[in-house]
Amino acid sequence: QIFQPLHTLRTAEKELLPGFHAFEWQPALKAVSSSWDVGILDGLSGWTSSVEDVPADTIARRFRYDVALVSALKDLEEDILEGLREHSLDDSSVTGFSVTIKESCDGMGDVSEKHGSGPAVPEKAVRFSFTVMSVSAHVEGEEASVSIFQETKPNSELSCKPLCLMFVDESDHETLTAILGPVVAERNAMKESRLILSLAGLPRSFRFHFRGTGYDEKMVREMEGLGASGSTYICTLCDSTRAEASSNMVLHSITRSHQENLERYELWRTNPFSESADELRDRVKGVSAKPFMETQPTLDALHCDIGNGTEFYKIFQDEIGEMHARGDVPSREERRRWRAALDKQLRKKMKLKPVMRMNGNYARRLMTTEAVEAVCELVPSEERRQALRELVALYLQMKPVWRSTWPARECPDQLCRYSFNSQRFAELLSSTFKYRYDGKITNYLHKTLAHVPEIVERDGSIGAWASEGNESGNKLFRRFRKMNARQSK
């Protein structure tokens, strides 16, 4: 039967073909065609092209968002049915399902072919992908829904489905927003509608909840219209300025939201109170572009590791050079010597090769008790060594809370002590390490100290919502392009 030409097959037979899932939306999606047998689209589809438009070839390829979601749900069909059986829910009592989706988007530098001839073009790519985090069933007559599927490895590239690949520089805001525009439009349409899809032969209804948490700070600032990460407004979660964040390191609460950013942009655009530039900037707290895509204000665990690793690497250098005792600014030559000493020691004791840009693996190896002991051998005064050890010990106590997938299960004690630890950590920074944190603090350090407990309380996890799955997918992307990243020797 299957070998007959496609159009002659009955629907029942077509169901057997891979990637073939009939579905419908109620109400139908705005501005999205109702055909469901669509494959890979040109990334610019969704923008009507006029006669003069020059087609931009292969700048982007994507799946239609709803088709991709249906395909992901069909992949999970077994798990969903298994979950229903486990909770002994029968088909008559389940009224519908809710699906939570994590969205990630990340730029990748330098994806040009390595062995082609001709000029090296600075090709950059951006990948947008999603992960089905959980599915819960609504049961007739019951308030709370029953969770029937939880993604156990939310940070594996296996659960992270690519939706759109584009050859764009993530800093090129115009092109990025032009390509993701239709994706955002589809996403907004799907929020208002429900999907009818047959699972195990019965039509079921699904509602989707999208949470854009897999973005690093740069991407969040771009999507939400905030200034770049060097801006005085240090945080994507609260309105604190850099100076405030360094004097009050711990007590902040999450205030920013997509809606508020949109309102602030309107204020910035219209300046209704005819204020001066400075007053206006203070009123909108750093929102100076139109927020383009809704992201969940959270903290990206992977980049938190990296940002804090970089920071500690610098503290280690400063401690080797006894910065705390100096009143003057050290010359570049001196700094270079401290750095060389640190690299040499880490290479000898920890087998850590120096890296150009801090990466996740390096940061994780650097922030260990062994590494600190190695650094302490180069620090002259015993008092400073104790301070360094305490600082890192506190950090290691705090870290599992924003790294682990389910902190309440995996490290309940550290979760309980988090606020206490972060306060002690902040005290150390503002007293013993005052030379570094007087009036300034890095973005991720501020978030680590101020916002972690609140996010965990709201979402139950930080680690599960991180961008790691998407980052691992970048490796696959390079692999498929036969394009190996330059390995360090």
C-alpha cells in the first residue's frame, strides 16, 4: 500500500508515514495556513515579498512552529500514554493537556567552512530551538492538573529540537528580528488557541505555555529592548544600577517583565513628560528599544558559571599580586606576570590549559577546592589565603542551587542556606575584597547573590531552564557543517 503515489493513499495509511501528523487548531491560527503537511520553510516565509524583493537565498531555514510542536508531541506519544496509565486516568475523564515549552536561542560565532578557498567570510549563525519540558493533564472536576510527563534531561541536545537556523550575526538586530518575526507571530497565535491532535487514535486538545529561558544575557537584552550588558542598569530582572547593586548586594526582587518593558519603551519613544535625556533614561531604567520577544526573567545557569568563573580568575590574579595592599594601579606588565604565574600553576596542579575565552568546562574546573588550594600556594599572606578559601567554599555551597535540575530534591540543605550564604559572600566581597567591588560588580555576580532564591521559589529550578541543551546542539550544527571549531593545541 505504502508504495502507491501519496495522493492515492487513504488518510489512515498516510498516518503511517514519518512526519505525517494531521492536526487542527481551534480557533484557527491567525495568519498561519491551516495545512499541516509542510516541511522545511525558507526562514523568510511569513514576510510577503513584493515584486522588487530580491530573494535572500539560504539566509535561514525553519520549521513552521506548530508543525514542529506537533512532531515533538508525537515523539512523546508513548511517554504521555504511559503517564496517563501510571496515574490511572482514563480517556473519558481527561479534558485536555497543558504543555510547557522552553525556548532557547543563541548566536554562534564563526561557522565559515574551514577548508574552502577564497576569502574567510565572518559567517555567524543563530539557532532557535525548543524543548518540551512537561505535559500535564486536566481532569474533569478537579482544580489542579496532573503532571504526566517531565523531561528528565532538559539540558541534553536530544530533547532540544531545532526550530530555526539562520546565518545572521546575533548583534544584527534588524535581520534577527526580521527572521524571528514570523516565529514570534506564530507563537503569539498559538497562545490564544488550542491544538487538536490525535494520540492513540483519539483526538486530544493541547494548550501551550512558552517560556523563553534559554537565552544568555546578551540575547535577553536584545530581545527585551534593554541596553547592552555594560549599561548602568546591570540586571535583566530588577531595576538596580551597578552602583546600587554593589552597595546592596543581596536584597533585590524581580521587577522587570516583558509587559513593563513594552510600557517603558513607549515612554522612551514618546517622552510624555518632556524630560531631559538623563531623567528619561532614569524613568525607563535602561529600556531604549522595542522589546521584540517575550523572555522569562531568569538566570542562565551556564553563563552564570562562566561569568563567575571569569570573575574568580581575576580575583585570583589580584590576590597573587596582593592588590588589597596597594594604593596604585598596577602596570600591564605586572598584571601579565600575575596572570602567567596563575596559568602556570593551574596547568601544573590542575592540568588546566589557559583558554582565550572562559568556557563552561574551564569555569567548572576552576571553581573547585583543589584549584583554590593551588592558587593559595602563590598567595603570600595566610590571612588572604583564608579569605580566598572561605569565598570559594561559600560559592561551592551556593552553586548546586542554580545548577541542579530539581534543587528542592537534590540539594535541599544548600537551598535552605542560600540566602544566608549569599549574605556572608556579599560581606566578604564588600570588606575583604573591597578593592574590587567598590561601586562596581559584574552582572552575573549580582544575579547569583540577589535573585537565585526568588527564581527557584517561582520556577522550582534554574538549572533545568538553562540554555545548555541549545549550546550542545551548536556542536552538532558545527558537525553537520563539516566545520570543526578551531581546537586549542
